[in-house]
Amino acid sequence: MNFKKNILVTGGAGFIGSNLLTYFIPKYPNYNFIIIDILSYASCYDNIKYLEKYPNYNFLKGDILDYNMITETFKNFNIDSIIHLAAESHVDNSIDNPDLFAKVNILGTLNLLRAAQFFWSDKLVDKLFYHISTDEVFGALDINGRFSEDSKYDPKSPYSSSKASSDHFVRAYHNTYKLPIIISNCSNNYGKWQHFEKLIPNTINCIKNRKKIPVYGDGKNIRDWIYVDDHIRMIDLIFHEGNIGETYCLGSNNELTNMQLVEKIIEISDKISNYKSENSKKLIEFVKDRPGHDFRYAIDSSKFLNQFKRFKFSNFEDSLTSTVEYYLST
């Protein structure tokens, strides 16, 4: 079968990756998807296994640190586009093991860039290296302002430092080798298939099992939360219509303190589970704040929204309820 595109998706069995493939593969039968995932603790192949029935699905268990494997994949599948999602992403883990984050997030990205530059150097038309990054590269905000494409980089953790470095390498390959790239920096995602180490699934799991809900510090740290399905639809638009060489900041203008979010999850969970005599708020336990815990993230998505005026966000109450229902049922 002749495909219009051969798209390499890294980290396809991870949280965002599995949601992206679930959306993209049925929607674009004329695109061939080649998925690489190392299947680490944060991946789950079962989430995408059902996609094996599609003729445009190809899964390779592999490590982006293995340059030979990457080059073989480029040769065997004639890769012309990359959606790069593979990354170590848990801040707490980066504090304990910064070397791993440097290797995977920096050197792994560099391997992909090297391969793309080598195989695409003679013909850059209709090629794209789309790098998915985080708003954490910009550091922290006080109660005012929002991150935008013009914000200075000021990463505070080993995780955000490794992602900032990977962003810089991607831009360097565009500036030095004219590699066609796009970067998007997104706020905190929520939705199904996220690992239980993350705040929302961990909170729901604690409520479900009547365990203490850990909240860092005083619970007043603020995050801008975006539904993963909305993020995927934004990626779709940028992949097809985004401007080469540019960056897009992606958020949903949906700021909550950690305490507000936990209390909202408790409210929804208790309603679904019909908890009457038990008060889940008593499960909240404030724990020692983690080192370098950024106070606030907030994204100005006006560049994206001005270019893609047709885009509409999901209703937060509905999408969070759907997310809670999913984790309560698993």
C-alpha cells in the first residue's frame, strides 16, 4: 500500500502518545505510523494493542538512545515526519536520577535530529520534525503573567532543564541545517492512560482505595490544566498547518491550585461512588514540598488560537468527570 506519509511517533505507548495514536491512526488511513517505545514503567502497550488491526500501524520496541536502531527505522520505512513524544517526564524522578533524564531527553532527541538531518538533507520539502515539549522550560511565574512564545527559558528542575536543552537542540538543527521543525510547549495534561505517579490519577486512586492523598507543601501551587484530547487536536492542527521553524505555547486558560483540583476530584469521585458517611477530604495529607517546586504555570495560547480560530476547548467539568470515571473503573 502506498502511503502519503510515513510518520515516526516516539513514545507512542505513553500517556500522550497512546491518546494521539488512538486519534490519528483511524483518522488518517493514508498515513503510515511507525511507533517506537522502550515500554518503560510509564508505558502501557495494552492501551494501543487494539490498533494492530489497522494496516497503517507498525510498532517497534526500541530505545531512542540506540542510534543504529533509529537509522534502520528511517531506512526501512522511509520516514518523512516525526512526532517526538518520548521522554522521561516525572519531576520527582528527575531529582533522584538526573543522569537518566539528560540521556533520554537530550541525547535521545539528538539521535533523532541527527538521523533526520542525514536522511532528509537532500530533500527537505514535505518533511517535519515536530518536537513536543513542556511549559516547565520557562521556569515559574508569580501570581501575574503567562508564558508565551517570547518567554525566556529558566528551567528549575533536572526534568525541565533536560527538556529545555532538547528544545535548544531542535532549534539549532533548524538554524544550522535548515531542518524543518516545529516545537510546542504544553501545560499539564490530564485524561485516561496517565501513569498513577501523576497528581490526578494518584488522587483518584487514593480516593478509590481510601488512602491518604498526598499534597505537596500548602497545596497553593498553580497549574494550567489541559485535557489530553484537546492537546491531541491541537497537535493535529499544528502538524498539518503549523508554520515551520516556529513555536506554539498550548494551554487552556484553566488555572487551579493543587488543592482546588484535589477538592474538585473529591467532589466528583464522591458523587460517582455515592460516598455518604465517609468524607474524602479527610484523606488529604500535606507532605513536605519537593525541591524546586515551581509556584505557578500559566500559558498564553493566543498565537495558536489566532491561527486556528476554529478550535474549541472541551468543557472542563465534563472532561474531568470523564477522567475520574475512567480511573475509578480501572
